[in-house]
Amino acid sequence: METLIAAETVEGYVARLGRTLHGPGRLKRDMLAEARDGLLDAAEAYQADGLDRASAERLAVEEFGPIEVIAPGYQEELTAGQGRRTAAILFITVPFTALMWSLIWHVFPAAETAAKPGWFGGVAVTVDYLQLTTGLLSGLVLYGLRRGRRPRVLTRSLGLLVIGQMPVMAVLCGGLVWGSQHAVNMAAYPPGTAATLLSVVLWGWQLWCAARCLSVSSKVRATG
């Protein structure tokens, strides 16, 4: 490893660091750009002291440290970034979905006056409470991550929360859609159709973010 570091240029080192790290694209690019700028500044300082360019870059890389030593710190920040992003998305989209369906069933006359199955109200309330709980927990995770507290644990927990509750939400919301079709013809009811399609898109987005949380948080241990 010492031979590899001693023979490595700044660009080669940064490229190898980039292949090691996993996380949100923009944050990763910013971190790599910052590392590159620091290495180039150090190399220019050594060059000003009389070293040739190649030797200056090799010395800057050597002093920066081996990839396996510095990567865990970078990866932890990327994990926190993914957790913050997912928590913010959940904090916004989950209450929005709940509010959207509340408007559907309480504002539009076709949905408000239609006869629904007896279990419909109980299932709808359960969905509302699950969404409220998810929104509140997402807010707490976002607060904790912004305070720098246990990024791997919080990010991974957030991913498990979303993936764990998704089958439950799918069953409950599927029941609501099925029940509403007996009361309202969704094909002839554009607000309900649009809300259903938007909900599916938002759930897919949330699920993808949750999967990223699990994937990125697992890299902290792998690089450590």
C-alpha cells in the first residue's frame, strides 16, 4: 500500500477515493472536489518549495493518508447526507399525501356522500395515524442527523422504517381503493384517480430513498 500511495497522482487518488465512496451524487462530488482542491493546494506549496510537479503531488497524496484510513469518515458524512435527504422527503411527502386524501374524502361531493363499507373509516384513520407517525419520526431523525448524532444508526433505522411499513400501507391503502370503488367509480372520478397515481409515485420515491439509506449505511462498516 505504501508503494501505491507513493506513486499516485492527485487525480488518481481522488478517482480511487470516489470509487470507494457511496452516497448522494451532489454531496459526493462536493466532497471529492474539496479533497482535490486541498491536495492540489498542498502540491502547489511543495512545488513552490522546489519539488517537481510529480514529486509534489505524490508527497501531498502521501500526507493526506491512505484511502482505507480516510474513507470511513467521508462515508459517514455521505450516509448522514442520504439520511437527511430521505428524512426531509418523508417529512414533506407523507403529510402531503395524508392531506391530499383528506381533501379527496371531505371536499369533493362524490366521495363525501357515497356509501362506503363499514370498515372504511377505521382503516382510513389507521392509515392517517401511520402517516402521522412516519412524518414525526422523520422529523426527529432529520433533527438528530443535523445535530451529527449517530448517522449510520439513524439512516439505517429510517430505511428499515419505510421498508417495514410499506407492505402494511400497501394492504391498507389497497383496501381503501377497493372499498372506494364500491362507493365511487374512480374511472369517472378524476380527483380520486389523480390522487391514487400521485400516491403511487410518491411511495415509489420513498421506497427508493429507503433502499438507498440501507445501501449507503452498510458501506460505513464495509469501509471501516
